[in-house]
Amino acid sequence: MKLEVKNLYKSFSNTEVLHGVSFSVCSGKALGLLGRNGAGKTTTIRIIMNLFEANKGEVLLDGRKFVLKNHSISYLPEERGLYPKKKVLEQLIYLGQLRGLSSKTSKQNALHWLNRLGVDEYKDKKLETLSKGNQQKVQLAQTFLTNPDIVILDEPFSGLDPVNSQILKDIISELIAENKLLIFSSHQMGYVEEFCEEIAIINKGNIVLTGNLKKIQKEYGMNRLTISSSNKSLEELKVIIQNEINNIARVVEKKKEYLIIELIKDSSKKDFLKAVMDIDIDIDQFSTYKPSLEDIFVEKVGEN
């Protein structure tokens, strides 16, 4: 399957909040939908889920209009969406039946996911009596309840400790291996890097970057190097590069443990390395720069 979001526009009270949002994702892959708070991620997801109607644009599945009722899709919202005063198992069975499962299958699936997520002991407890992390795991159980083909997860790791995060990481890896189509939205960039082959970064209602994550990282790292010295502080090293070899490289950023430099046009790693060694700098670290997703995200949507 291939889900395509094409040229979405959306306005509220004459204020346009989406300005032609487009991206796509295929089965067996995860797309990281990223953006700052208020960027338009949730509005886009709600249009996919048919909770909002776009003013313009379309959502397609395999080239045809995506009709939600014809497909198995689950959505985990960032906000709590279950009934706090209802018992856990009772409401999961009810929600499963609402989504087309028989009572028997709904109960079997609910017990399976409660057990898998480590909260089966709370099945007869009211949801409001559970901790935030355990409530999140119940929400995850309802998300996976119907074995959906399309899964949209908005901040799924919220409230989870490292042990439970690993359980969810294993489940997400299994969903991808089972050829599910996954849209993953999170501010925790490490998780996005771990699972997502593709990314789409949205800023103020516009897609500012989309594509294969590894290719994007390679492009952003092109002609950039990292360097640190054992006999010069990073600030001293920065000044030397700026003043003495600025015809070969420029300093892009100072990190905690190294500088990121960018080679000037027609300069090579060899040219830079020779120039640094001629100045009697003892090199401690020297490597090709591979930007993290967080680095790319900040560069694309951070305030100047």
C-alpha cells in the first residue's frame, strides 16, 4: 500500500494553517512526521483520519481516494482518549466491538495486548487509578486491538520508562516487519531515527523537508567535518580556523566536544588537514560529519 497526502490546505476562522502539505509513505516503512508545537502535524493527521475536512487537497491510498471505513486503521492521539472511570478490559472490549470485532475476538485481542504491554493485572481496574505510564500502555493496547494495516502514533513513548519503551520499540519493529504502514510523530528524535526510513518536517503549515532520512543526512553532512584538538580549546581552534585558514574552511557550529566545519568550494579534506597540521595543532578527533535528525530539525525549523 502507498498512502499519499497531496497538497492539503486547511483554514480555521479564515486563518490558513496548512499551505499545501504533501508527503507519502508505503507499507513496510515508517514515516516520521515532525514539527514544532503548532506546526500543523495534528491537523494533518486529523484530515487523514477524516476528523477534519481539508479545504483543498486529497488523501490517496494506492492512487485512489482514501475512504477510512474501507480500511483497518488505528490512531494513537497524544491526548488521553479513553474513559477514565471505566474498567480497562471492559472498555477495550467495547471499543473493539465498535470497530467491527466480535465480543469474543475483542476480548481475546484485548487480553493479548494487555499481557504483551505488561498491564494485564489491571484489567479489572478503573483507568483513572493507573499511573500515567500504565494508562499510556492501555491506550497502546486499544491502538493495536484490531491488528490494523495502517497505524498512526502521536508521541507513543510519552510516560513510558526505559523498560516499557523497549517493549514498545519491539512492537513497532514487528509492525514494520509485518508490512504495516506506519506514521510516527514525536519530539523524541532518537526514536524517529531508529524506526523511520522517511521523514517529513512541517513548519508553520509548510513541508520544509521530506525524503529518505539516510540520504538527507548524507547530503547535510556533505563537505562537513568534525575536529577537536588535544592542545587547543574549541574556542581557540575556532579562532585559528576563522583567522588563518578561512580560505579552506569555515566553522559552522561549536558542539560540546568538537567543531563542525564546512569546506570552502574546491577545498578537500587533505587541504584542510595539512593546513591544520602546519599550524601545530594536535588533532584529537577528525571525521566526516554525520548530522543527527535533531541537528537537521533545528537547522530547518529553529528560529534564526
